[in-house]
Amino acid sequence: MQKLLTIFGLNLKKTRDTAATSRIPYPTVYKHVTSSTIGKPGQVFAQLGMYWQLHLAYDKNYSHYDYYKTGYNNDNYVNMWQNEFFARYYIYRRDMGFAPKPGGVALTNSGSVDQNVMRTAIAAAGKDLTEFFTAWGYQMDAGTQAYAAQFPKEERKIQYLNDSAREYQLANGPAMTSTEVNAELSQGTGANAKKVTFQLSVPGESNPDAILGYEIIRNGKPAAFVEPDKTSEDGVTEYVDVIGSENNRVMDYKVVAYDKYLNTTATKVFDSIKIRHDGELPSDDWTVSTNTVSDYGVLTVYDNTNVVEGKTYTDVLTNQKVTYSKKMGIKYLDSDTGETLETVSASKLIIDGDVSTSFVGSTANNSAAWFAINLNRKQNVVGVKIKFANDIEEMPYTTRDWAFSLEYSNNGGASYTRLGAFEFNNSSNGVAHEDEDGYKIAYFKKAGNNQNIYGLDITNLRLTMGGSRPTDKANKIGITDIKLLGQSGDNVDIGISHINEQGKEVWDTENTIGILDKDYILDQTTGSKIPAGSFIVTGQYTGNAAYNVVKLYNEKHVMHDDSLENKVNSIINGYQVFFAEVPETGSIMNTKDGTWIYWLEPLHGENEGKFGLPGAGENGSDFVVELPTKVYAELYRVDNATTLAGERMVSDSFTIDVPAQLPTITLTDDNNETETVAEPIVADVKARDDEE
């Protein structure tokens, strides 16, 4: 087994089919396979976890089982062939003609190592492993897809297997007996609104050691896999899901428990919740790289050393006693070969959210110092907050706001583009400023445009020191904390939201859907109006009315799990209007808790008693729209207020039941300064996937 694994450069010989001897960091593995990211995890042993899980899933004997202890004969060879995944893998790589082709598609070589790995693994498993490799961040080309499609699909989620499960299986431990998972969900308030806490257990389970973990599913996709908390006295495991860049969005959660044979309980489904926060992106999945070395130095130890703050260690290179501080870097060497396995930079301190710690580093050759943040997936970012380490002893000078450059990458760091349009100083347009905690805040702007900020879909952000003044020291960098900001503003609700006594946001939807009792005049000059008898849906929005569009959907729409075709077919074609305060300058500003109305007019003649768009059908006929039984709203932001080009979804609402008996609704002007900002427009009949 060890010989076969070395074809991948794996160094797993110390693993002895037990959880205690495993060298795979399963929490890191689980974070990666539930992240929907493309690419491999950053940690080398986490990368090896993918190959090890194939061994866990398909090998039927202990890793060090001696198939030839009774001699080298054909029976023993067949025994190994049938029971060892990597025995089959190795043979198929050497001679692809031996590989199975049940549908007539032969195993062939690709120009890509990753494609060859996937194809050969599929052959060795005899299963379509598309879901497994997708979870690991691999993308199949057409040839790999064709080869995989001829095999039966692997129905188990083998990306959740670990050494504990295999150890349990080899000991023939009993399977889980429970069919239900107990899970409770609670959402934070205020600044913690993006934190969703779960209490997880399988009560009454007669074989508690059989529980492998809990899958948290958010909006139809895995968001986490959580191992049981063995230290919990009541058997309850707590997990906190921190939402990333998504904001003003509805979240649907589900939970499933797995046992160590990958059997599952029934799925627990929660009521929908809505996430609303200030836009600060969580840094849990980020990594930091830099060309500097911490001014505190680097501690070098062997890979089996557990490094703890404040403890003293012998540096294996210098043989000096060193008391470790988290301001130092750590270099791990293989205890057998002396090879460098991993170097952990202290630069991670800049994203730990702790303002009591700072990273101060310098380059050895006097070159410009830089650090780069890898988000490990593409996220929409509109700005950055930086707290410089200007008030600590280790920084002998003050980092000037403009003494560096910012660059971003949207391809995983393969190339970078410099950001030129931003600033940190207070400015008259209010775009850039310093907050009360001393963070310099800069929002990204398009060159030559000082009024509007804009979002970038980025995977990496790089800061490089350098400046034109004599006091600017390009080879040294000192930062306490850095945060990235996502979109936070635009929001849509059906009905009216308010904060209850418990600090939770709740929505009042009574009398927000119904029949308009009398004409509502939109513009006295043009005479445009919402006619009496119209079917109307009303709600609140936050955004810029000139750049927002609402799309309303009926009960056919499947939340978070809809095809584009069905989404198009479930849109409700109708009229819409936004209300906003328009200042004397005539420039429409951002509006908080403004009102929007969506309506269908009453039809007459042969369509009497129906609703829709008069004269909007073929040859000037009425466009009839069937009244929905449920409604759901999406808010889009557009780049051009006139053509509505460049739309992107920024918020959505809860799905609301339409009353069987529609109430009569009267519209009144509570604020005579509120105006409609555009003529009523017919909703765009096209719809978009959430992921576009």
C-alpha cells in the first residue's frame, strides 16, 4: 500500500488505520469539500486527504495486510486486485488497456495530470466519482465526463470519510439505529446577524460511536460537515455557520446526520431566515502569503511538534532555545527526511481580527515588501479596511496612507491588476474615511468617477509597499488588521420589516397583497396611475431607485434549487414602481426603507375578471397573467438606469402566501416629499440564476 501511494508523493506511512495515527487534517478537509471552491486546499496534508479517502472508501483490508505471506501466486494477486484500490489504479496507469469500459468509452491519457487522476480513479473504483471530485474542487473536461458517465454513480458521500470511520468499519462496529436528527437553529442579531448557530445531536441513539458527523446544507449546497463533539456532556454538538459575502439574502438550511458507514438520517428542514449585516467579509477561509520574514524570527521544528504560545523549544536548525510567540513564523520539517513540509507565516495575524496583535516584517534584500490575501474562492468585494501598526514599539515609523499600492486578482493569483481609483483620506464626497476604531477605509471606484463605488469579483488582494518620500520604507511592513467589505446596501422585502423586543428583524405581511380600492395617481402631469381594481404586491426596499429593478415570481419557482428555464417560466410579468425622496439637485440618492409596488391591472371585455397587462399581448391583445398563490421577490441592481443593462441580483425576500380572499388595499402618501422615480415599467421577462 505504501509503495503504491508514493506515486503521488504521499508520506502517510505513519498512519496505521486508526484515527489516533492519522496525519490527515480532517477539519481542513471538511471545510474544503463543503466550500464549493475550485482548486486544491492550501495545506499539503489536506490535499493528500483526497487520495486517502479513496483508500478509505474502496480498500477492504488493513493498509499493511500482507497479500503474499503465503507466497506469490495468482490467487493472492487476484485477492490484492479485488481489495486494493491503488493496486488497480497503478496497473491502469501503466496499461490503460486493462481499464474497464462498460459503455465502450476507453480510458485514455489527457494532457492534464488532474484529468488523468480522475479518470484512473473512476476506473479503479468502477464508479462515477463526479460528485466526489467536484467537492474537492476538481473540474472534469469532456473526455473525463464521458468516461465517468458509463459507470454507476457513487451514491455515498465518500468525501466525508475519515480514519475513524474506517477503523470502526474494520472492527465491524454496529451501524446507527436512529432515523431522525435533532437540530436547533438560532440566528445572531445586530453585528452577529451573519452568524447562524446549530445545536446538533442524535438523541436516543443506541450506538453513539457510530455517528460520523452532521452535514449542514445551506441553500441546497453543503456548507459544512461537523464531527461530533466528544467532550460534550449532553451529547450536543454546537456549530456556528458564518455567512460570507451574501447579504440581504434569504437562507434555507437543512441538516443530515451520517454514520461511519455513510448511512443517513432523514433530513431536518428549517424555516427560512434572512441574513442582513454590514458587509464585512469573514476571513475564516483566507490564507496570507508574503515575501517578508517576521522581525521576531522563525522557529524551525519537526512535523510532530505541537507548538504552543509561550513554550520554549529547541530550534532544529540553530540548536538554540526559543520561546515561541505567535508573532513568529514556524517552519515544519519532516522528522525522517528533514525536508520542509510547511512554513506558517506570522502574517496570518493581519486577518485574525485581533487588534492586540500585529505583523511586522522586513525583506532580506531590501526589495519592496508585499503581502497577498488569498480568499480561496471568488467573492465580490467593494472596499478594504486597514489598521496600520503605527502605534507599536516594533514600528519605528508611521506607514503613510498612500505609501503602497493595491492590486487584485480574479484568477487565483495568476495575474494581478492594479487598483488606481481609491483613497484613504477623508474626502468631500464621503466615499473614503477612517472609522472610530482607527481603520482606514477605502471603497473601490471607477477611474474618473468620484461618486460611485463598485464591486469586484476577486480571488486575491495584494498590497505592496513603496512611496516617493524619503521616510517611506518599502522593505518593511507593519499591519495590525485588514478586512474586506462586500456589498451591504440593497435589500428587498415583501411587506414591512421591523425589529422586535428580542432584537430580531420580523416582517409584517398583512394587507401588503390585495386589490387596490381606488386609482392611485403616480404622476399628475402625465396622468399615469395604478388603476382601481389592480392586483398589487407592496414592500420595502433599500437601494437606489434609479438603479434597482424588482422581479416577482409565483409558486412555481423553486427556492435555491431552480433551473433557469423554470425560473423564466415562473416570473410574474407586471408593472412596478419605486418611491424615493428626490433632492433639489434631481440626483436620486440611496434610499433606506423605501416603498415599491408591483401590480397587474384589471382586464375588461372578453378577459373581464382577469388580471394582466392591457394591450401588451400579440397584435395588441391583452396579456393575461394568472394570479399566483405564492409570491417571492428578487431585487436587481443595474449599471444603466435608462437601458437597465448589467443587472445582477443583490437581494431576495421570503416566499409569501397570497391570501385566498384578497383584501382591499388603500394607498396613501405618508410623506409628500416621496416621489415616483420612473414611469411604470414592464418587468423584464428574463430571469437569472442566483449564481450568475
